[in-house]
Amino acid sequence: MESPKVTYEDFSRIDFRVGTIVRAETYPEARKPAFKIWIDLGPEIGEKKTSAQVTKHYTLELLIGMQVGCVVNFPPRQIGKFMSEVLLLGFPDEEGDVVMIGPKKKVPNGGKLY
């Protein structure tokens, strides 16, 4: 199935940024295994939090210091008792588990994807 075509203007309305995970906790109240994650998105945006079902490939210790891609201009979303402020980006592996995306080389937090 082919995706609908979008213009550069459509793409530019989505604010994709890079940030560094500074804190992570288990989220035992979540319906599916998940972590609560706090991401430093640089001085312009600051620290934001999200909930992510990334427990198959990542541990709490492994997450700290990772740079990840996020969408920062979606409206906040209530995930159980936790308010998610950004969307972490990832791709599914062969079994549908999330593999997060981020830069291969360290970049400044808050950098915008283009």
C-alpha cells in the first residue's frame, strides 16, 4: 500500500528533535511493559517526559545517556496515570518490538531534523 504524498510544508510542520535520555523508570501501572523516560531536548525546549514500550531491547541503565529522535509538537497525551509530552521515534524489529532511532554520532540536544 502506497502512503499518501506529502509536501515539504507538511513535513516541516512536524517538529522532529534529538535529545538525550537523562532519567528512566519502570512503569508498572502500564498495560504493556513500558518505561517512563525523561529527555533533555536542549535549552530551547528543556526536559520532556514520555512513556515508551521499549523494554524488549533496552534496560534502564542502557537508556541513560542515549540520544533519541522525538516529535515535540504533538499535544500531550495521557498514558494511564502518566502524561506523555513527546513521541519517541523507532522502527519495529522482526517481532514488532521497538528499536529507537537516534544519531550515529553525538549531536547537540534540541537539534532539528531536516
